[in-house]
Amino acid sequence: EEGICGIPQPKPKLTTQERVSTSEAYPQQVLEGFDADIDYDDLDSEGRTLILDLGLFVLINVYCPNDGNGSDERNKYKADFHTVLEARVKGLVEVEKREVMVVGDLNACAAIIDHCEGALMVSKGLAEGLQGEEGFWGKDVRRWMRDWMVQEDGGNGHMIDITRRLWPDRKGMYT
């Protein structure tokens, strides 16, 4: 399927049986009642996601929006995209009991070690009076990514950073 919300359709349109998910697992249903003004059509309009059902697992290949020009409109687009991506994975994992792999360019870092200037951001934050690692975690997108990952204690999100699981201390990889 093309698109994170499953809205774009080829011609002829996919039948219900050909779609990756049942309607209950798409973000529009997973986020029902969530208080947000999300434009699902707009999120699928830039061609950022392909979703493949490979039988044993679902592969989501994504190019998440970057920080762009920093405008409020683009920041909302990025935040909405992350919300919908997380909901798409949640629907597949919790509603359909599927295994999911997310690959591509997420344009976010889940750990200080994953950013070429991570330590510098922490130091700059400390110099500005911030506590601990807040100089790095100050961006919403970094907190979102961190919270989306399963932590060492098993808490938090649905996703596992396989690269960091296999090479937890390797520097310069920028996963």
C-alpha cells in the first residue's frame, strides 16, 4: 500500500482482501476520539510511505519529514506524521497481532549517541542552565522517538532499535 493512512489507491482500487489491514487497524480508527486536527489526506499526499505485507511481518518503509523551515505549519505536519506512524504500527501490533519492521529515514534520533552533535547539544544545554540531558531532549521529535522505542527495562513503546540492540556503544553510526 502507498501512504501511511492507506488513502492513496491504485486503479483499480484495492479490494478489502488485498489491503494490508482491516479498517480497525488504520490510524483513522486507532486515533478515533484523539483530540487532534489531523489531515490524513495531506499526510499521504507527499508519497512518504510504502507498506508491504510480507506474510511473516509487515514492512513499513518511511521517509519522515525533517525539521524543514521550522514553520508552525511544517512542525505540525511533522508531529502529525509521527502520531499517525505510531498509530499505524500500534494498529498492526495491537489490533492485528502482527510483527512490524519500520525502515527508512525517520529524521529523528532516539539517543544522544545517534546524533553527530549530541554531546555538544547536552553541553550547550548545561551552559544555558538546563538540567542533565535536556539540551538534547528539548525537541519534541527526539522525545517522541525515545518514547516510541522499547527501553532496556521493557517499558515504553512498540519499536526496538535493532542496530543499538546489537551495537549499543558503537559511535559514529548515526542510526
